Amino acid sequence: MGYLLGGATVVAAADLGLLQGTARAEVPTLPQPAEIADLSDLLTLAAAPTSQLITVTINEDGTASFALPRAEVGQGITTAAAMIIAEELELPVDKVHVTLAPARPELLFNQITGGSNTIHAMYTPIRVAAAIAKGALLQAAATLLGDSANALTAHLGQILAPDGRRVDYGRLAALAAKDKPEAVEVELKDENAHAVVGTPVNRIDALAAVTGTKEFTTDLDVPDALPTMVCRAPTLNGTPESVRNADQVRKMPGVTHVAVIPTGVAVRAATFGQCIDAVRALDVEWNDGPVAGLSDEDVLANVRSAEKVIPTLPSAPGSETVEGDFTFWFRSNSAMDTNSAIADVRDGRAEIWASLKNPNVAQGLIAEAIGVPLNNVTVNVVQGGGSFGRRLFSDGAIEAARASKAMGVPVKLMWHRADDARVGRTHPLATSRVRASFAGEQVLGLQQQHTSVETDFRHGLGDIITAKAADLPAGLGNLPFSQTIFLLTTIMPYDFGAVGQTLVETDTRFNTSSMRNIYSPDVRTANELIVDQLAARMGKDPVDFRLQFLRNGRLRTALEKAAEAAEWGKDMPKGTAQGVAVHVEYKGVTACIVEIDCRPETVNRKVRNAVTGPRVTKATMVIDCGRPINPRGIEAQMQGCINDGIAMTLTSSLHLRDGHFEEASWDNYFYTRQWNTPPDVEVVVLDSTEPPGGVGEAGVAAAAASVACAYARATGTMPTEFPINHRTLSFEPKPRTPPVPQSPTDGLDHTY
């Protein structure tokens, strides 16, 4: 059911106010909360009431337009949306133009990009809107051609009559338009007849991305918006007290303004290079931040003090216990595209341009921060170069608005890479303790307690939980935000008897975010390592053990396919090994098998200014994400998930020293590099008739856990800290004052 809306051309929308998808346990065992209703269900439920406000428009040139109320940050959802519309409209993909919608408060919770939910929530609304538009075109063509609409067919942007006459969509667009909204019933295209959806398609923005013509925030040409950067405190979240040399800095080449804002001192200049020079020249008296003087170990001790007693496990005659205590250090949540925003705040009004995954919340926070009415704030959503949860928060946009207001001129604010690492959002430091009991070949129970620095959910997901608490399974709506999300995303996929997984959070002093896949990479790494320990104690092969206890048929199929494709169990040299892990989330399943090389000649290899260590040499990822929209896009996402997992397990973390993170750029934050990424990667996308699920985060947990399991098998020692190299500081820290390093001038010396 949907609507034809009033307008000059055809505008069609879906009405899914009564759609309430509910997950069901797939096996007759006591299900966990996420098997009854998960985070995807919650987000889709919250989006449904305003789905009729999502429209597809037919233009007079025969193209279709769609303003996607989600953020494109490299995950390919604009391509997927274009494919869905093209399929239902019988229109070539290149004639579907997908843009990003600005902040639309009337959409309520239907404009949040997170939890790998976009396609799951929008697949049917987009199809309905496109199908209604096609139906209107058929009716208009029937009138024009003097034929029955049922006798006409749509094909490649034209309506065809049985006698060969045809009329294109552009001519029909105005004829099919309605003066006022009209309720319409529609029958969607048979999914078995899909010719576009399910076929590999290149991303619609691929050419622009690889040729450098794709526009991100700092590429936009907004009149009078000059480069702006912020000088920040030497301790995390410190604040400015006074500026001793503001007048001298204002006289530096290119500098136009210097202004104090709550998070630092903003400088505006003709170029970003001049901004960097000005930031480095500022002499500021700072107030210490809330974690001044603290180090990693201090924060870990605080987390340890919040740990609860693990419940008693079931026992039986001859039962034994396996346990592990794991630490996950802080990790940066910064994308390659730095945190940036353009703001023009003048005359009681504000206009913002930024990559934002919750622009409606951003609009409200900006209005509050600069003291203007909400209706006077316009927020334009720009494509971003990555997010990983970072862009759920509007830190940069708020800073830009404050700087513009203080200076009285438009600004093009960009965070330095040192800002991203040192004061950006982080994945929280956490511990995860797992204990399991078994007797003979039966696992009696498994208990896991995850204890963490607080994950900040003040970006819109918390609002959804508050609004939809009554719709959650009994009791969940009364829990804190973090525990609700933990329970809505955490599934133990094995039949392990009495299973319990709980979360305790503490310490609110850090800038944190739900980094790609939220809690699951840490939680699954910890419990998959214990699964391998159980298998070893029972004398079973790790894959065979998992297949014996899995209680999810789709996951069983994925694991069997992965084992076959990866040649599980093949002979491998000493110091190398395979590792396996599986995961259930986002209405889909993943199974990952990797091969790792921990031999000394590999671990100790030398690369200039690099962290090397163990290397994953092969990765096989199998995913069943429901009906696949674009298999090529899914493959790309899984490749990214594999590299994320490798980084989390082996190399990438932040080091807190004396109240400040030491990392100051990507050159000393060691995400997976070319010398660490596997040269052999295979991604298998399984066919499925299940509704489309999430993809963007789906493979991270299985990848991270499989690398940890492979490392344990190759070295004979179960790792307990992640990344495994965290205790070694593999770089010389850059100074904290000035807060950003001098721009390098020797780049050409390192080319090949």
C-alpha cells in the first residue's frame, strides 16, 4: 500500500505503517533476546511509521530521482537503492539518480544510518514507491494509447502496447501526476523475475571515486567558506582558558580570524597549510581534561574494579571448566576522510554541510549549541569517505557552527589527522571474561561478562530505544541503552546449554562510539577462542566441533561452504595455521577461515616505518545476508571487514599516556596496510530467499575472531590482549604541544 502524491510529475511513496518484522528463533531451544527481536528489527520498526514520506520521482527527461534518507559513506547504499528502483521501474540503472536527503525532521527515526540497517529497513519501502510510480505511468499510457493498462508492459523506460506502439516515461511523467495524494494498492514485481537485483553491478560513484572527482565536504565550493582548523589541549577534552598571542597569530600570512570555542581555539585562513602554521603558533593556557595524568593501565584498573562475579556454571560428574580473560584496548574510530564540516552562521540562521548519519539529531544539537531556533538550521548531508560509526556523531559540524558564529563568517572546518586520533571517537577499552563447563562430549553452559568503558549512544539510537521500549521483548525496554543494544546484537550461535552474556559499563570520560559492529568483534573473539579451547579439550577438530553444536541452519551451510572453499584441515608448515570463526547478526550469518604465518622470518620482516608481525596470508569469507542486492558491493564490504578484523586483532590500537592518546596520524596508527593484508582473499555470497539483511558490519566479528584463533593455533598460545602488539609502542610519539605536527615535506623521497 502506498500513495501517489500531488505534484507536477509522478511522485510515489510507500506506506508501511503496519509493517512489523519480527525475528524468530530458528531452533527449538531457549532463544536469546536478539533471536526474538534484534537491533535491525528495532531500527526497522522505528522507521516504518514515516516510510510513506520516502518518495521516488519520475522526471520529464525519463529519469527517476530518489533522495535517500541515509548517509552514503562508502558502503554502496546509493548503488543498491538505484538497483532496487531500476528493477521495480523497469528502468536502466544509469537513469536512476540517487542523492542524499538533507535533514528532514518529519522522518523522525527514519533518517538514521547505523546497525547495517539501511537495506533491511528500506528494501520494501523503495520497491513500493517505485512500483506505484510504474503503475501510474501504465495508467497514463493506457489513457494516451487507448488501451488497457493490463495489456501494457514496461521495459527500459518505455511503456509498450501489444501492437508495437510505445511511449517513454518522460512524456508520461506529467500526464501521470496527481493534484493531491491518492491511496494506491500495488503488487510488487516477483523477486524470482529480478534481472537487476542480485546481479553484480559496479558502484554508480566508482569512476568519480577513482578519478578524484567525487565531492566530499572539503571539496564543496561554498561562497566565502575559508579553511578553518582548531588548536586543541594537550590532554584529552581539555578546554581553553586564554590565548596569550591571538593578535600576533591574526597577523600571520593568510590568517583572517582567531576565535575561542568550547573545544579549543579556531583559526581561519586562506589555506589549510596556513591554518596548520597558525595552530602551531598559538600560545594557549589550557584547563586539564578529565583524564589528565592517566594511562592505559589506570583505565584498565578502573574497568577491572567494575567487573561482576561470573555466575556459577552447571556441573555434572566429571565435568571440567575452560575459561579466558581478555583485554581489548582503545581503538581509533576515525575514517580516512577526516572529520569536517562547512558552516555559515549569520543573522540568526545556520546552514551546515557535512557527512552525517543522523542529521536530524545534528540539527537539534547545532541549534542548541549556537542558540538559534531549530527551523533556522539547515543541514545538508554530504557523502563521506568512511564512517565506521564515527559519523553518527556531529562533533565537527557543531564545532564548525560555533566557529562560524564566533567569527561571523562562513568556515570550512577540517580536523587534522592528529585531531581524529587524539580527540576523536574511540572504540572503548574493555575486558571480556568467558567461562564454560563441559562433561564428556556435552557443553553444559557458558557464561560471558563483558566490562567496558561506556559506549556513547547519544546519537539517536538511545532515542529510538526510549520511544520503542514497549515494543521490545519483555524487560529489555527497562534496561539502560547500552545493555539493550548489547542484548539486541549478541547471539551465541551454539547449543551450549545454560548460556548467559552480560554487559557492565563504567567510566564516561572518553569520546567513544559504536565502532563498526559495536560490541560483537570483542565479544565473539573472546568466546570463539574459548570454543577452540573446548574443541581441543574434547579432542575435536574446530570446524567439526562447531558443526556439531551450531543451532542455525543458515550458519551451518555457510561454515560448510567456507571449510570447503578454504580447504580446511590441509597440511601447513610449522608456525602457520588456519583459524575459523562464525557470527550471526544483522539478519544474516558469516563464516570466516583465515591462514596466518607466525614464523620468525615473517614476524620480523622489515618495512619502513611499519608494524609487521604475523601476517594473514589467506582469508575466505562466506556470507548469507539474505537476498543479495549487489553481490559485487557485498564482496567489497567483506574485503573491508576482513581488513578491519586483522587490524583489531593484530596491529591497531591507541596508547593513552599522561591523559592523552599518543597516536597523531595514520602513519602511527597501524591499521592493516598493504604488507599485512592477505594476498589471497575469497568472498562467497550465498544465494538466499530471506529478506535482505545488513552487510556493512556483518563480517568484522568473524574476521577478527578467526585471526585470533589462527594465531592461537600457529603459536600454541591463546592470546589474551588485543591487538596482540599493544604492549610495544612501535613509533616515536609526536609532540602534544603544538597539538598538530608540521606537515611533511619529504614525500617525494619515499616514492618508487
